Amino acid sequence: MPRLLLVRHGQSQWNLENRFTGWTDVDLSPLGEDEARQAGRLLQTGGYSFDVAFTSVLKRAVRTLWLIMERMDLYWVEQHAHWRLNERHYGALQGLNKQETTQRHGAEQVRLWRRSFDAPPPSLDGLDPRHPRFDRRYRGVETALLPGGESLKDTLGRVLPYWTRAIEPRLRMGQDVVVAAHGNSLRALVKHLDHVSDADIVNLEIPTGNPLVYRLAADLSVLDRAYLDQDRAQALP
């Protein structure tokens, strides 16, 4: 029975500053580094390991994975970084303070942008220098695939092809897999794995640095899942 280990990156500097981050490549805060190491300790203490690792191309997720691998002495494990595991793109909201944005647009509008399934934020147009088509890490990606802003529904739509093509086959081989990614790319995976409704996904939050362990059947249906740090666990659907 394969195991899937989902880990949201540790606190980032913009998490600390209460700013919308999205695809902006912000590093971990000192607390975030500690949270990543603690995730590694939790996995190691629980007797977990993994055969292959997946992450986004954003440094807060990549460094979280590296700190976990360092703690578990698993630097040798095969690693894959892909843009499809990036955080949800927050469009023109990226870099803005969440509290100030709430004061400007109202709590209900910001709640829809942040938590709803299908309401995207204001988008960046294709000429905006902040658009990912100007970032060299995405040079090989077809421009039409690169978002200027996304809803969670959009995020799910870009994560699932990579899940199906790259991650799912490794689980079907019986391998244990770790995915170090982001709050919304992981919410998308949880929605898919647990068949969470569009309405219920609004209430799901993934805590930073707290491994969520899935035990899967041979057909990849979910047998059980739980956070390793129960004191910091969020309610699961």
C-alpha cells in the first residue's frame, strides 16, 4: 500500500508579512525553516520514508523539501520540480497586504478571492512585467498555459495533469511519494483525492510544515489520512 506525504512549505516571509504571494518567489522565514525541519523530524520519528520527491519551482517549497531531506538523510532520493505544482497565481493581488486589501475591497470580496472555488482574483495582463511569461524559469512553457491569475478551480485544472502523468504512476508502482508544495496546490490535490465538494473546499486550510499522510489502496482510493502533528491539525473533510 503506497503512502502519499503532502507537506505545505514552512512559513514564508510574505506569510509573515500577511501579503498575497502566489507565484512570487519568496523565501522561507526563520520560523518557516524551523517548520520544515520539524516536518522532517515528524516524518522520521513516525517511521516514514519516501522513494521519490515532487515539488514546485518556487524556492519556499524547494527549500522545505531540502530541509526535510536533510533531516531524514534522504538527499539521494530522486527529485522533480515542476511549475504545475506552484501556488495558486494571485494575479494583481500578489504583493499586497491582505488586511489593507480587505479595507479597500471589503471582507466579502477578499474572502471570495481567497477561499471560493471558482472566483479568480484580478488578473495580470500579458504585457505586465510581473506576468510569468517574462520569468526565465517558464521559458519552455507554452505562453497560453501560464496564468495571470487563478481561482482554485483553475489551480486544480493545471495540477491534475501533472498528478496523472508524473505522480500517480509512481504510487501505482507501490512507491511512497512526498509532495512539498503550497496551500492551494495541495488543497487541489486533497479535493481530488477525497472528492471534496466545491462548497466544502472553501473551509479547508492546509497548515504549514505539518505532513498530511495518505495511505492508499492499489487503485489509489484513500484508505485513511491524518496529520502527523495533531495539535496543529486542521479539520479534514
